[in-house]
Amino acid sequence: MRKRLLLVLLTFSVLAVAGFAAPLLRATAAERTQQLVLARNADLDRFAGLADHAFGTGDATVLRAEARRYTDLYGEPLVVVDASRAPVVETGGVRAADVAGPIDKALRNEPAGSVSWLRPWSRDDLVRYRAVGDGARVTGAVVLEASVRQATADIAAHWALIGAGALTALVVCGLLALVLARWVLRPLADLGAGVRAISAGSRRSRVPVDAGPPELRELAASFNRMSEAVAEADERQRQLVADASHQLRNPMAALRLRVDALERRITPDGEHTYRSAVGEVDRLEALLDRLLALANADQAAASGEPGDVAEAVADRVRAWRPAAEDAGIALSAEEIPAARVALSTEELAQVLDVLLDNAVKYAPGASVEIGWDGRTLSVADTGPGLSEEEISLAAQRFWRADQHRGSRGSGLGLAIAGQLLAAHGGALRLARTAPHGLTAHLDLPEVR
């Protein structure tokens, strides 16, 4: 957006400066051309008067002397002929025959006409002519070849000055465009960063409210109020889950004691029902533990030292290998160099526990491999996997695939893992493994 805004502003600036400079260039050239034409017309009038006097008296001495002085001073050739086209004055190396056309027009008393305005690159001399005599009788002609070198030099100097002014104006406009774009877009960039922070898992993100246009300042203030409201609502939700989980522990502990006390009084006919009840109590206790872990996942970023990926992976592989072997799973991990990440070793181990537990439960007889590419830790299995639609739902709380609804589990594992990663600025991504299976990619944030 910054580039597009700058392009629009700079394009408008170029058009505005060009719209001002182009007429000024034309006016400057036209004015200097007019000055040259007027000066040479005045010279022609003067020499026409001298020629008329010379033709009347028969003495051209003064005319010739003035013509030579003029050519010596300005370097411009001058030709004067009488009514019979006989040369009276020829200076500057130009003969009457060289300007026969203008002489004929002058003798026919035709006006010299207008002159196109000169440019800095104009090189052709300006030929001007004038009839000698009055309007009723033409007694001769005066032809002058005016040099345009000085005029074009003056025009070039003026154009250079106008060009420098236009360039300065463009630079100023460009700087103003940069300042304006920054003034307008900086608040939008801050808002974008705030939205990305919330999308990445931050529950409270504030943006500056003292920059940009009033409308954007109001929008920034509204965003801050929204962020605070979301953070407050999320905190209340987290606290509710944590309090509920904590408060339910005492009744669950009492229920566990009573169920365990019944074990000696269960008859053979009630053994199956008793074992089912014990299993449900175990499931409820595990669910409460997971709910408490999920509620506390947001607070993970505020505590804990950076963790070591290699240490956490090695520890979890050792811990889960017996269970994996019992399930017929080949568990392996590539050699991982020492790498420090923002998650603590215990938190990373907790995330790996979730993924390895799912692999043991839902991919028996498969192989599970843990890999590391320097930033992303991957846990890939060759089990049945999930469909694309199921993958999009897998990290939601309490979600379970249809084929796994009868197995043990709370549906909170992946949600806890994703929340732990998001609390540190990381992410959990699930993808299908070719030809079948599931791969969990853990984007682990670096230590800042």
C-alpha cells in the first residue's frame, strides 16, 4: 500500500510540476524569440530608411558605412538591393543571389510574417526582409540574416533555471509525499502489527494513538479498547476454567476414595460395572488435569527458562519408547544438535507428550519419526492419519475424530500444545504424510 500511495502522489506531483513548467518554458522561449524579432525589425526599419534616402539622393555612402558597422558589431550579413534587384550593399559574405527568395517577397511588398518560437537547439539563422519605399512605390529591398545563437543561449539558460526549479519542486514534493505516506500509513502498519499479534496468540496488544489523521487515531483507540475487552474476556474464561478445574479436584478426590473403598465389597456380578466406573473416574481426573493445563497455557510465556530441543527430544523418546514398543510402533529421532528455543524444556516435553501419546493411541503398528530443520520440529507417523477437513478441526478444544470417539482421551491435547506454542510466538501445524499418516510441525520461536 505504501508503494501504491507513493506512486499516486509522485505521479500527481510530476503532472502538477510539468503542467506548471511546460507553459513557462514555452512562454520564456516565445518572449526571447519576440525580443529578437522586434530588435531585427527595428534594424530593418532603420536600414530601409537609410536605403530610401540613398536611393533618393543617389549617395549610398552612409548606407554602406552603417551596414559594415552593423555586420562588424553583430556578425550578421546584410543585403540591400534597388528596385531592379541590383546589389547596393552586400556584407558578411552573403550575396543578393543567395537571398533571392526573400528579395522577391520584399519587392512585392509581402510582410515577413510570424516566426516560430526558438528552442535551445535551434541553429538556422532567422531571415528577415523589408521593402524600401512607401506603401505605394517600392524602390528596393533590405534582407537581414539574424543569428539565433545568443537568443538560443539565453533560452537554454532560462530553461536550465526552470528545470532546476522544477527538479527542486519534484524533490520537495517527493519528500512531502514520503512524510504524508508515513503519517497516513504508520498508524495502519501499527494496527496491522497489532492484529497479527492477536492472531499469533497475544491476548493484549496496544497500538499508539497519537499518530496519523484523526480518523486513524480514533480507529487505533477503538482497537486498543477492543484488545482490552478481548483480553479481559479471555482472562475471565481462563480463570473460570482454572477455578472450575481446581474446585472439582476435591469432589473428584472424595469420589476416588469412595470408589476405591468399594472395591472390597464388589461382587463378581458387579465387577464389570465397577471397573467401568473406575475408568470413568480416571477419565474425569485426566480431563480436569487437561483443563487446568489448558487454562495455564497462556501464562507459559511469562515464566520459564529457554529450553533445549535436543534434551527434550531425547528425554521424551526414552520415556515413550516402552509404550511405543508395546503398541508395535517404531519410534526414532534424528540426531539433533543443541538448539535453544523460547519454550522451556518442560513445556516442549509437554507438547511432545501430547503428540507421542496420540501416535501411540491412534497409529498402532506404524512408525514415528522426530525431525529438526533448525527451526521447526516435526513428529511424523505412518498411521491412518486424518482428512483435510479433520486436520482443520483437530486443534479445536474437545474435538475428536469419528473413528476415535470410543477410545480414551479428552480432545484437549492438541489444543494445549497449540496454546503453549502460541503463548511464546510459535505455532502448531498439522499436515498429511505421504502416502498416509500425519505430521505435526512445531514452529519453535528462537530465544530473543
